[in-house]
Amino acid sequence: SQQGEEDPQALSIQEGENATMNCSYKTSINNLQWYRQNSGRGLVHLILIRSNEREKHSGRLRVTLDTSKKSSSLLITASRAADTASYFCATSLIQGAQKLVFGQGTRLTINP
Amino acid sequence: DTEVTQTPKHLVMGMTNKKSLKCEQHMGHRAMYWYKQKAKKPPELMFVYSYEKLSINESVPSRFSPECPNSSLLNLHLHALQPEDSALYLCASSLRGQGGHQETQYFGPGTRLLVL
């Protein structure tokens, strides 16, 4: 399985601090995506990084990708209470139809 | 309109019932997906439709039957489910679902299903 592993499984920090989540995967990918899920709701796409990219920014989000180590990280800077959610990495591989395989997720809690 | 809608939000059904979950998008997307998500677990892909044709079935039991009547609608027909099928069922769509394209998926809010 190419399912990703994420660490930590849970992270609790104070508002204003930075949060870093890591994702590892097993096979070659087309791209890697990060999604956020608020409790019991649908997923929201955050950022996509292509296999030939090393770093990407979007607002307070910074994603890195190291294809040699098959790993990615998501950094959220200056965290806010509204960032409390589960964060999943998802890898895209096969051709013909886009199949996303999700990592186990990191549950992030921002304490006010 | 950048929204994927799902109905119903919640569903309780017995093991002998027949019910359907509905998903709709009006973004012109030609790929639509069903995922199943158990509590504190990641979403697991069930089915993919690309241009209204079933392109992926992840060995899902036949008590789940997908249907794509047109490019905007996706249904999941449920029959003779088991209690272990209780989960959040998520629908998603993407632009084309074709290989080589870097596509993001847009998710609906999900239907929370409880099988008694």
C-alpha cells in the first residue's frame, strides 16, 4: 500500500505558535496534497505540491516535499483557534482516474 | 458555485432497509468519487466515476451500488447493510479525473450513516 503515515497523530499547541505536521509515503507520486477536516465534516483542500517542486507557500501555510525521502511537511505559522482540525496528506499516483490515498492524519488542537 | 452538496446529512437505517445517498455538483466537474470514513480514520476510496462511467471500484461489497445519472449527480444505493457499515460517507468531485492532470478534489460535507 502507498498509504501515507503522518506524525504526530495528535498535536496540541498554544495560539500563535507554529504547528508542523509530517507525512511519509511509500511509492512514487504525481503530486501530494494536504487537506483539512473540521470535526465530522467534509475535507477542504489546502495545497498541492507537484513531484518536481520542493516547497510551496499559501498564506500561513508552507509545504515541503522531499521525494528522495518520500516525505512532506506542512507548517502552519501563527496558529489560530480556527486552525483546530484534522490534517491529512494525500498522494496521487495512478493514471486514468485520480485516486487519492490519504495518510492517517494529524489531529491539531490550538489552545486559546 | 464551488460547492458539493450531499443529502441527507444524517441517515439511520435498519439492516433490511433500502436507502440512497445523493451528491450534486454544478462546477462542471467530470469526475466524482465516493469515500467511506470511519471515526478517527482517513477517508477510504470506494468508487470513482469519470465522464459518467465507473472507472474504479475498490472491491466494495455489492450491498453498495453507485449510480451516476448525469455529470452533476452521483448516487449511492444502500441495501442490506451491516452495522459495521456505519460511517461518514463523503462525496467529492474533480475537474476531469484524468491521469497527468494535477487535480484537487472538492468534498461535500458528508452523510453520517448509522446502521442498526
